Amino acid sequence: MDLWGIIGCVLMVLLILTAVLSNGMVLICFLSCTDIRAQVPGLFILNLTLCNLLLTVINMPLTLVGVIHGQQPGGEGLCRAVGFLETFLTSNSMLSMAALSIDRWVAVVFPLSYHSKMRYQDAALILLYSWIHSLSFPTVALCLSWVGFHQMYGSCTLYNKKPEEGTSFMVFIVLFHLLSFLLSFLVLCVTYLQVLKVARSHCRRIDVITMQALVLLVDLHPSVRQRCLEEQKRRRQRATKKISTFIGTFLLCFSPYVITRLVEISSSTPINSHWGIASRFLAYSKALSDPFVYCLLRNQYKSCCRDMVNKLLKRSSSGHSNAERANSYVGNLVPTE
């Protein structure tokens, strides 16, 4: 293996470890914080986190082994199971992101009727559809023997070894990406653009009230006025940055792999295996970015992590102080000369 291959493998290992830690932290927060569990979006977050964890723990290491050895890890049965799981988890995670965008759209556009429009039953139905949708494509591929080790991506994934079924497999791949990647991307764009529109409308109303207050407070110090104007600017940019992050990370991580797969099956032009592996692990990197994009940078999760750390520190400090008290008590019982 050359130097670039070694560097790539090291980066893959770091990606796997960081993704496990970040998604594990989200799962711990969900299990330990009742406020997070009580919210409807928590179901979508839990589903997305579990998909990312399984993908990180099972598929990423086996893909790394396949890249290093240049052949499928284990037997044919294991490879088919891993390919089935990868297709299911990837599609399910995409649909979970779309479900989160729908939830935020309902919360922002219909704030007064949110609790009646988005209940636990509604979230469970959305998740049920996501599972059925995500299971349908890998099940069909498994029945048609379209799952195997793909040398160009170094992983067990959707793969056709029969040239006579090339047209059918191409139609299948196109439908799969249309109904997973493109559908989720369109839902993200439509819902978040509506959210951005409503957020900008609210910002304009707040800006008008703020400017009227600044006009009335003529004796206000110039530095205070400047801070108010800067806060207006940050408020207008905050929603745009968040929505750009949601859509941008989705597009950046998944689109290279999807485009590469579509070009591969529709063109006779050979694709470099290094690019295929890089696009595959770029798609895997979404499992690393999701915990930070959707959870860990939010104040609710920050406060949950802070509370857990404080509890651990208090327990350790109390245990240490109890040990000191016990030692001092025993020391007092020991007779001195």
C-alpha cells in the first residue's frame, strides 16, 4: 500500500472512532434526558442515530477491510447481509432527515397547531413508512442477487454480476436513488425554504420593533445602538446558516457517491477506484456530521451533557471525600506512640 493509501486508512479509522463517540453521546443524551425523550422529533433523532451507529460499527470497518485486502470480507453470505444492511441504513437515514425537516416545517409554519398535527402517532407512522420504503429496495436486490462486493468502492453494496441484466439493474439503481436521495433532497429543500421564509418574516417584524424602540430612546448610548443593530444582522443570518448547513451537508456527503454510481451504470467510461472509495467514505462521513448538525450543538443537548458531567464529577468528588473521611477516621483509631 502506498503512502496515500495509508493516510486514507488512518482517516477512515479516525472517522469511524469519531462517529461512534458522537452518535453514542447523542444516544446517551436521549436515554438520560426526559425532556429530549418527551419531544416528538426525538423519535426521528433516535432512528437517525441508530442508523448511523449500525452503519459505523458494521459497514464502515468491513469496508475498510475490503479496501485494504481488495476483496470481500468473509464469505458470500456475510457480504450479502452487509450489502443489504448498508442499502437499508443509508436510505433510512436519508428519510429520517427528511422527516426531521417536515417536523420543523410544521413547528415553524403551524406553531399553534403543532401538537395536534405532529403527535407521537404521526411520528410513528412516518417512521413506519421510512422502514417499509427503506426495506423494499434491498429486499428486491437480494432476491434478484444484485448484492455483492464491488471492487471500485471496496464495499459490499448493490452490484450486478450478470451482463444480460444490465438494463434492469440500471433502472433499479436509478429508481432507488430517485426515491431515496432525490426525494429526501427535494423534501429538505421545500420544507427548509418555507421555514427560512417564515423566519425572515419574523426577523423583519422584530427589526421594525427594534428600530422603533431605538428611535424613541434618543438618549441611548451609541455602543448600545450598535450592539442592537449587530444583533439584528446576526438574527437574520442565523436561520440562513442553519438551513444551509442542513441542506449543504446532505448534498456534499451523498451527491458525489450517487452521481458516481449513476455515471458508472450508464456510461462505459472507467471510473478510478480511488475516487470510488473516496466517494463511498464521503457518504459515510454523514454519520459523523449528523450528531453535530442535528443534536450536539443545540442548547438542549449541551445542557444535558453538562448535567451528566456535573453528576459524574459530584459522584467522584463525593466518593473521594468519603474515602478521605474514612481514612482520617481509621487514622484516629490507630494508637500513636
